[in-house]
Amino acid sequence: MDGVIAPGFEAVGEAFAADPRGGSALTVLRDGEVVVDVREGWRDAGHTVPWDERTLVNIYSVGKPIMAAAVLLLEQRGLISLPATTATYWPSFTAPASVRDLLAHLGGLPAFPRPRTVDAWSDWDRLCADLAEAEPEWEPGTVAAEHAMTYGHLLGELVRRVDGRDPARFVAEEIAGPLGLDLGFALSDADVARCADLEFDSPDWPQRMLGEPGSVHARAVSNPPGARDLAVVNSPLWRRAAVPAINVHATSMAIARFYAAVLDGRLPALAIPQFTGTDLFIEQEVTWGLGVQIEPDGTWGQGGLGGNAGWADPERGLAVAYVTRRLGDFAAVDRIESALPA
């Protein structure tokens, strides 16, 4: 393990070090100041390239709030109204879902509607056209189901239609650049070279995470294929594609600083409750804000497939991010959260 741990946060470092993942990082900010910034392991499966502070890793759904913030920046500027129908800004969009519905996973479009092959991840226009033509699976605004792989295309196309810039450029120029966040998608060759290779904690991990056949969960994560295939997610095709629901690549410091910027008002508020009830994708009760889950204890954030997580603890002034290249469970995150000082 390498990095810095401020006095009073030693237990957090111990919790991080208790279960090395062969490549992971943790950052904790308190009132915007670094109190923990540690990393361990390697960037590659062969354990030849050490993980360092510039290592990028695919954080899956941890990236969703970034796209929510992008839409909300446009709302702050008076360019988007959250109660307006999506078709107001995207005329070919047929579902009667509001912008607010899309932000809160209430749009009724949790899965891409047409079967596509893996190369569709590189075709933004095709996947957006599929969503624009899709019939919602239920009345928008009435049922929550995390839009696991569609969220980034739905919000990203809204950004493009309103602002003119593609979502990767908008995030780079309006969020990552101004705030100094080392994150992005549709990566350049230079950033692709910094990416960590993902691996599974066990060979059966993809099947364990699939969900029951025919369930909302299973359908949502299976089309287009490849999001849980190491040959795909470790490839240049994936890293250069724009799939902002699940392929933001980032450092732990970038995600923690993102949450710190929401806490101090440099980015729009996200933890505004929109729905409480059973989420049909997650298959448990949740409270959705605008792109984040709000917990009963007042913390809020977003977990990502395989054990990645980013969250804010407003009461303690904490912004926390844990990222890993070994896809498994959330045991490390739970242990770290329990170790945070009161």
C-alpha cells in the first residue's frame, strides 16, 4: 500500500489494506481536504505495472452521477426544464418521459430495446435512435428501475441536443477540466494507455451477477453484449467508446473531488429525493435522487458493478471514493465505511 493517511484515519487505511484486490485505490476528503489517498497492487493482470495516482479504471455505474450533473448544469443555465418532456429537446424521442424521469431512473427504458452486437457500443447514434423509438416498459414516472446501461445515452443525447457538444466533450470541458478531475470516457490513446485491466474475483462472477433469466436486471445488462466480458471491457473498442452509464474511467481522487464539488456547491445538488420504493433492476427498496441513491442515514452516492463506489457524507463533510480492477462484491466498501471516524 502506498499513499497518505491523516491522523485519525488510520483505521480507514487498515480497512483498505485488509483485503488487497491486486489493484485498487481509496480517497477520502474532509471538507475538501485530503485525509486518505492510498492505492495498492498493479494495473495489469501480470502484476508488472504498479498502480499509481494516474491509473484510470472503469468504474461502471459510479459514473452515472457525472452525467446527471451535466444535465443539471444545463438546467441551472435555463437551457433545460426538468418537468419538460424529453421530446422537447429530442424531437424524435417517443416515450412520454420527462427529463426528471430520466434523471431519477423513472423513464421506463431500463434496457436497449433492439438486439445489437458488441460493435454497437461504438455507434452512439444507433443506440440513441433505438432509445428514441422505444416503447417504455411501463408508464414513465411510476416505476423505478435503474437504467443500468441506457442512462448515459439518454442523458448524454439530451446534452448533445441542447448544447451541441457530444457528452464526452461536455464533461471534459464543463466538469472534469474546470474541477481538475482525472476522469472521462471515449478516451484518447494517451488515456487508454493509463487504464487498469479488469479481472473477476472468480470465474463464475459474470453469471452470478446476471440475475434471474428474463428479469429486468438480466435483460438490461445483456444487450448489447460485452459489458461483463473481459475481452471487451479491457479492449480499445470499449475504452474509446462513449458509454457514460458504465464506462467512465477515473481515479479515486477524481470521484472524491466530484462529490466534494457537489457538497460545496460548485456542481448542482443531486441528493434531492424523487422516488422511494422498490427498484425493479436493483430488486430492493431505494430512494432515488437526481442520479444518486439516498441512504436512510443521510449519505448519498452511487455504487458500481464489481465493488466500486463513490459517496458523500454531508454530516461529516466527507467525500469518499473506492475503485478497483478486481470485480467482486462490496465487502471492502462496507469495511471502509464502517471505519470512517465519527
